[in-house]
Amino acid sequence: MASIARNRLQRIAQTSGKFHKPKPQLAEAAKKSQWSILRGDKVQVIGNHPERGKQGIVMKVLRDKDRVLVEGVNLGPRNIKGDKDRGIPGKVIMKERTIHYSNVNLVDPVQGVPTRIIKKFLDTGEKVRISKKSGAIIPRPEVLTFRKRPVNSAVTESCTSEDDAWEITYQNYVAPSPP
């Protein structure tokens, strides 16, 4: 009887890692489908945060964790390991840490103060973000037009030449019709 109970407990202990409950903040982040803050936007820290009132540019948006990384805001120490063989000492640098999405607001382009936004369609059919404070259109950041990781465009010997790529190699075969 004791061995049955022991086996059951071992099975529960082995499978507990697979079926753990997700963290509530990750579950909330998964529910979101629309984001109003994008990479390259100017934001200000709001709410009960130690960095309240500071403004900066969003460097990264972590949608799966509901957090943003703002340039020059929420700095924390980061240890860099040294290398004794090469004579490089270890050091401590200050690096940006993430802030929860609810603790930042977009900055109004006209007044320079934090604002909430509404989304509307223009007559041209373009979807834009509009500031609630001044009614000004908040444009999409220019950074979004560039790729974060550029496409590798180096031509090597293994690449197919342009002449070979455009050469027609398939001739349309028409099967004879049945009698």
C-alpha cells in the first residue's frame, strides 16, 4: 500500500514541472491584441514609479511580458565579467531595465506632456493615433521603416546568377485529348 502512494507522489513530482500555472502578468499580456506604444515612440514614466516624470525613447517592446525598455530610464547595475588571461578586469555598468507597460504614457507632440490616445481612420483610410490632450496626430516612428536586423545582401559564388534565375526551363506540355 505504501509503495502505491510513493509511486503516485513520484509521478506528481515528475509532471509538476510540465503543468505549472502561468504567472498572472504573462496571462494578462497574452490577452492584449492591440498596442499603442511602439518602438521609437517618446514616452514619459507615470504612476507610482521611482523614475516618475522622466522621458525617453522606447528601445524595445516586450509584448509577451507586457513591458517596455526606455532609453536612459530605470537604470540598474549590470556586472560584466572580466578575463584574467587577457588582463581585462571585471566592471559594473549601468544599463536600462524594463518598465511595465502601464507605467508609461506617450508624450503629446504639441504640449510635451503625457497623454492617452485614441485611434481613428483618416479620410485617406490611414489608421492614426490621436492625442487626447491636444488632438494632434502622433505619427508612427521613423525607426519602424528600417529592419532591426538588415537583410544579408552579399552576393557569393553559391548564389544563382540573374540570367539563370530568369531562364525559362519549363515548356508547357499539353496532353493529347482523349478520343
